[in-house]
Amino acid sequence: MTRILVGIVLLLLLGYGGVKAFPLIRGPFIALDSPTNYTTSENGAVTISGVAHNTEALFLNGGPLLIDPSGRFFKTLTLPSGGAILTLTANDRFGRTITEKRTVHVP
């Protein structure tokens, strides 16, 4: 009976550890709310917003982008006429990197 209880406790601890370790194993993650890919901005103002999880640093086109404690970010840019590619890059504390790109057109 004692062995069964010890086995169940160890199994629960391993499961809990796996659930807590999964975000670290998965690496950085970016979920963009806006802009959608291939969007058109009539006046040139584009708002970049979303959430970055498991991220130590976030960059927009090579420049730093601030993240609040819950991982949310927000920035408004004014783009010139033509096409623009917005590149978001997130780094985690283990050196892993993820990149999201969005293409925006301003008439």
C-alpha cells in the first residue's frame, strides 16, 4: 500500500513539473493582435500590439520594444507611402529566437 501511494505522489510530482517546465522547453512565443499580414493603412499609422511569452527581449525592426509584466506590447508607427515589412524578434534567456513578420502597404 505504501509503495502505491509513493508511486502516485511521484507521478503527480512529475506531471506537475512537466506542466511548469513546458513553457521553458517551448521557448519564446509572439502572438500579434495587429496588424494582420498584408494589411493596408490609409493614413500611414500602424499599431503593433500583441503578447510575447517566455521572452527576455523583444525587438521591432532591430530596435527594442517594451513589454509590460504580463507580456503585452504596444507601439504606433507612422509609415511612409509604399510597402513596409515589420519584423518582430523575441529572445529568451537561453538564447533561443523567434521572428514574426508582417507586410503593410501605405497608398
